[in-house]
Amino acid sequence: MVSPVDGVVEELVIASIGGVVTPAQELLKIVPISERGKQQLEVEAGLLNKDIGFDHTGQVVEIKVDSFPFTKYGVIDGEVTDISADASEHEQLGLLFPLKASLATGRIKVNGKWINLKPGMSVTVEIKTGTRRLMEFLLAPLMRGVSEGARER
């Protein structure tokens, strides 16, 4: 077999000679490499049902790599490239819409050296949906409490 793209083998299912496979079984994944020899990484995440109305493709995201605390090493900028129209059920989080985001760079600076990110690393994706003043942010819980507390049943 020959891959249709140049890339790096990831998630190899069978690593022994003579291993048995079933029909249509996925044997491995290939992470493509661009013309410059760098991996073209993208992030796959789940968008909560309560947030789907505020998010769309093209939005700016901040990607926090769990292996490198963002408070010390910063974040990687990116952009939402796709949001699925169909949600799937998650046991703890409820409905999640699959989301894909591109990364501005596939590396992060750690202790003065650039470290390449690897496929499979866990990340947190934060989508920038807007801005608000500090006072609005601090008073939001109070305003919500006043609004909901003033109702009668």
C-alpha cells in the first residue's frame, strides 16, 4: 500500500508481523506534512450546545496546550475552520458540536527553545466571541440574581 499524501504514521493499530485484521478495520492514521516539512496540525474540539448560537467559522481562537501551562508558556492563536451541523451526546457535557480549528503555528516556545507540537496532545480551545468592560463582567452575576429573584411563580 502507498499513501496518497506524505505524512507521519500515527495511531498504528497493529505493530506485530503476522497480526490479524478484520475487513474495513482502520490500521493507522497519517498526519500530512506540508511542502516545508512541517506537520499541518489542526485541533478537534467539542462546542457546547449552549454556545453554538454565538460561534461560527472564521472566529479567532486561543489554544492552550495542556502539557505547557498557558500562564507560563502562553497560548497559540488559531481560527475556527469548521463547526459540524450535527451534535453528538456526551455523558457529562450533554450535546457537543464537533469543531475544527487551524493553528497559526505548530510549535510553542518552552524555556527559550521551540518545541514542535505532536498529534494527539490535549488542548483547551477558547473562542473569542466578543469583549465587555470589567464592570459588566463583575456585575453580571448580581444582575442575573436580581432579574431572576424578582420573578414570582
